[in-house]
Amino acid sequence: MAKEECISQRNKTGDSSTLRNRKNIPTSLETCQTPFTSVSKDKISQTAGRSSEADSQSSNGSSAQLSTRRHDESPVKVLLLLVVGLSFSTRLYKITEPPHVCWDETHFGKMGSYYINRTFFFDVHPPLGKMLIGLAGYMTGYDGTFPFIKPGDKYEQHNYWGMRGFCAVLGSFLPIFAYLIVLELSRSHSAAFVTAILLIFDTGCITISQYILLDPILMFFIMAAVLSMVKFNQQRYRPFTASWWFWLVLTGVNLAGALGVKFVGLFVILLVGLNTIWDLWRLLGDLRLSLVDVAKHFLARVVGLILLPLFLYVTIFAVHFVVLNKSGPGDGFFSSAFQSRLLGNNLHNASMPEYLAYGSTITVKNLRIAGGYLHSHWHLYPEGVGSRQQQVTAYLHKDYNNLWLVHRQNDSNSQSGSSDLVRHGDIIRLEHKETTRNLHSHLHEAPLTKKHFQVTGYGINGTGDINDLWQLEVCGGKKGDLVKVLRSKVRFLHRATGCVLYSSGKTLPKWGWEQVEVTCSPYLKETPSSQWNIEDHINPKLPNISLSVLKPHFLEILLESHIVMIRGNSGLKPKDNEMNSKPWHWPINYQGLRFSGVNETEYRVYLLGNPVVWWVNLASLGLYLIMVAVASITIQRGFSLGPKRIEQSQVLMRGGGLLLLGWLLHYAPFYTMSRVLYYHHYFPAMLFSSMLTGITIDILLNSADLLLQPPYSDWVQRVGQMVLLLSVLYSFYLFHPLSYGMTGPLAHEPGSAMASLKWMDSWEF
């Protein structure tokens, strides 16, 4: 009967009064078509029919229901105001403490300064988060002059509070969004309030919201996207109305925001995408809709959830490139053509000799994105790594050690050499200007790429041996072709071994200063890793030409920046004295992250989740799976259930299923990542886990009437809620110094006030 009632309500779409009443349809009807259904509608209908006829009356829009709905609005407003007040007060409390740089404020505060100063830089994340941080600083009086050199540097008179406050305000919205999401999915004020309390009093969520970081900005957009999606799902009975379009467009805007802050915003895009696919599949099965109607729904979602976010995402980069128009520390990561558009770069509106000549001083840049400049320095390869000769690497920054002198094969005088032009097929020698050693290769294996040969610096004052000779080839050229600066793609073939100079892209260990490995590859296929171009070219004997013709188009810049970001992301390594972590550590709260301070005299802040919150979340994941299994078996076997149980099953499977999927999408992919991982990467998944906990605990306590009669079942429910809330509050009371700062002896030292709170040996506060 429930199924037929649901269909009958859908068939009344032409009646305007019915449309108005549908806003008041209770959960048992509204979730008839909610995505991620895990149970047969027929089974639910049969069970509901056997249990009670009351369920068939649940969608009649009666005045009694309207009265109840209006009555319920009052506690919603009170609870929401309480959530707002607690959330903002816990995040903004002591926002200026400590008055020095903490953890990754070193990076993101500095990048905010770069935007204010319009200085180009490189980062592995898309630009929106840093742009907003810079805007917040600018609007609150920060002038972009603080250097952000290292953690612990005092801010002194600089107005850093605006950037911290901006992040804290966005972080304050997370419990509010979670409250509204759970309220929409469960129609339970208690479930929504429990969720909000878990997040409000989580020390980890507080800490990560109070500093100049990307995480609160990212999580703001993720939660806003989920809330918009859930609100849009509730508009399914009012397609193409103003509110329907509003929530669809807002979902797309928030998806662009999430991806524009970090690439992990792709996970919430995938969540919304799966929800949309399910929704469209449901519409395709609605035989009352023509294929034209289905096509309209499909196109609306393409516009709102694909084209609009893509347009906004590209616009973010367009603004990024317009604002950052001055040369800065990120230049070396990008191609010569990219650098030519930056004010102050040596290639911007520059002039230099057009053709390479003997006697020139040059820099040689690999064409592999983030391949780096050919570089050497006085340090030698360590014992056991090939021949113990001078290191040759690829370096991503401009540096004096990138300069090389071009000589003929038999010219041993580093200071002489005619201005004769170098041609395709010439045999040359490259002498490192600073150390006077020649670019050299031999049959020793390379440090990391074992099938390649080692490249070194060899000889003294330009005097070496036959292994210093290289044949220069212009890619696609023929005998006698000249080598054009910047525009010619060239390769260097080693005469003695027949290999080709190659940038592997692999990062050397600390003995190689974590620069990029350069090898000589026996595989002669032309690839960007074996192709180079001449960038800087100094030769006073030759006339100069303008390089303004090299400026790239916007789409070329956009593509190159994404390749550089992706490669940079995959190559991230742990910072000194910093512990990275593994994904299995995160749900169990195994290890935190030191934000500030390392000894008893320093103001210490430690990122660690409230243990009660995190362990309840972990237990709730298992509890949820058990409850879903029990509910599914009960329905499948046709046991008699009342309308209350039917509604709870739907909330558990559909609303809970959506949140479980969100948790999995924001957590499981980290097991496949090769880059360095940190504890803070789990926080987006933790938001979904907390929302799932709110729904799971609420339904569990509401099920007490299966074992006990009222009022005892009501007492159990109230006592359970109070025990959970008091446990969270007491744990927050104990651990709040981790978020708001502490001094004195460390937890493992005698006399420490925190000693009794070191519940796990892996905690380092």
C-alpha cells in the first residue's frame, strides 16, 4: 500500500495544491525515490501493508501534519541558533594565539602574501584557497610584507588575524552544515544535534579551523556542496522551479569551489556525480515522463553540474594568472615560454642572440614539465653511487650553478672561443661555469634509474677526456641547421656510449639535495625527458633579438600549470622532523600532528581529534553495518514492521548509505596514493563519519522500544543521549589545551599536567 500511495502522490503533479502540500510530505514518502536505495520497495510495501493502514495515510497532507510541522519548527530554530553560537565561539576563541607562524601557515600565509604582491609562485594545489586567504588579509589590513620563513616566527605588528579569522569563520560553518544535512536526511532534530555536538567539540576540527590553512576552506565547499545536493534532492517533486534551479546551481558552484582549493575536491564531485546518475536513472524509469522531459533533466544537470563548475574553475585560473603577473620563486617549474609572460623575468620582453654560438654562456632547460635546468655544484656523488665524481642534476629554480659554457670539442681554453654558430650535428663540450668541470658520462649506472648511465662533472679548468663530448641534434633538423634559442628542441648524444642526456624526473635523496636526477639514457626515442632548449644565452659578440613572440596562449598556460601541479603533488616528501602517517592510523586517532612548539617553554598546539568523538565514530561505522544487515534481513523475510520502523529503515539505508559512500570516497583513495600523507587528510572523511554517527546513534536509541515499553524506552533514549553528550563535553574539557595552547612539561615528562591524558603512546603532546 505504501508503494501505491507513493505512486498516487507522484501522479498528481498537475495539481498546484498538491505541489504546495508536497513540501510537507513526511520522510516515509519523500524517500520513496531517494538515491542509494538498498532495499526492495515491494518488500517495504508488503511489510507496511501487513503492519498498519496508518502508513497509507502518511502522505495525505492533512492539517494535523501541517500543525505538527509548524510545531517542529520552533525547536529547529532554537537548536540551530545554539549550534551557530557554539560553533563560532569555539572556533574564534583565542584566534590570535599563538602570535607566531604555525605549521603550514609558512606556505599558505606566504602564498597569500604573493597574491597581495602579485608575485608568481608554484604550489601543488589549485589557486582558489590561497587567493581567498590573500583577499582576506588584504581586506583586513595585511600588507603582504611578512616573510613567513619558518614556524615560530613572530608576527609582531603584522595583521595576521584577518587570514586566521577568515579560515575560522569558514570552519565554523562545518557543524552548521552537518546539522542541516542530517536534519534533511533523517528528519530528526536529535540526530542533527548529536552530529553538530560531535563536530563542535572535536579538538581536531577546532585546531584545523583556526590557522591559515586550505583545509577549512576545502571542507566548507565540500559540506556546502553536499548540503546543496541534499536540498536539491528534496526538490524532485518541483522540477524546473526557482528553488530547484537554485539548489542545482549552488551545488555546481560549490563543486567548483572544492576543486578550486584542492584536487581532493574530486571526491565530492564523484559523490554528487553518482547521486546524479542514480537520479537520472530513476527519471528514465518514470513512464509518465517523455524522453524529451528526461532529456531536459539531463541537460539541466549537464549545465548545472558540469559546464558551470568547469567554467568557474577555469575562471579561477584566469584570475590567478592575471593577478600573478610578476616573476617569482615558481618560475623555474615552468617552461621558458611560460616565464616570458612574467614581469621582471629575464625572459620578459627580453632580447638575446637568436642563434647558439661557441663561446656563449647558456642555461639548458629540460622540456619535461618540471624537468628543471641542467645544474651542477661542488658536491660529489657519495661512495657506492657510480663513480665518485661531481654531481650533475636538474634544478627547478634559477641559480648561478645552472650556467654552462659552450666549447668546440678541441677547445680547452674556457675563456676563449669564437662566436661561430653551433649547428645540428656539431660535437660540443659543455663546461660548468662555476666549477670548470665538463659535462661527462660513462658506463657506471645512474643513481636511481639503474638501466641508464651516470652523468657527472669531470676534469679541471675545462680539461677532461673523450667522455666529455656530446653531439648536439636539433629535433626534426638536418645537417647544418642552426640552433635557435628557446625555440629549438635539442638533444645531446654522448659520443662515447651512444646514450642521450635525460631528465628522469626522479627526486634524489638528501645527498643530492633532493634535486632531480639527470642520466644518460641508452633508449634513443625522442621524449620531452630527453629534449632540451637553450633558455638564457649570453654572447656579447652577437646581435640580440626580442623574445616577445614566445608568449603562450591561455589554454597552453592552463594545461602546463595542471601538469606541473599533478607531478609536484605526486613527488611530495615529508618535512624535516615531521612524522607522516598511514591511512589506517587516521580513523583510530593513532597519531596527531604538531602545529607549534616542541619543548616545555614554547606555546604548544597539537592537532588531535577528541578521542571520544573519533572512537565513537569508529564504533558507529561497524554498528551501522550491523544495523543495516539486521534491517535488510528483517524486511527480506517479511517480518511485520510498523510505519516507524519502515521510516527508520529508509533513513538508515538511504540517508546513512549516502553518508557512508561520502566517507568511503574521501578516505579509501588515500590507500592508493604514493605521495606523502598526513593526519589532516582524513578530516573531510571525518565529517561524513560524524554525520553517519548522528543518524546511527539516533536510530539505535529510538529502537529501545523494541525491548522496553514506554516510558522506560524513552528514559533509555534520553539517558543514552545525555551519556554521549556529557562524554564528548568532558573529553573536550580534558583535551581542549591541545587546540587552545599549552605550556609546561611534555606529557611524557615528570610533573606534566597532560601526563594522564597520554592514552596512546603515539600521541606526542
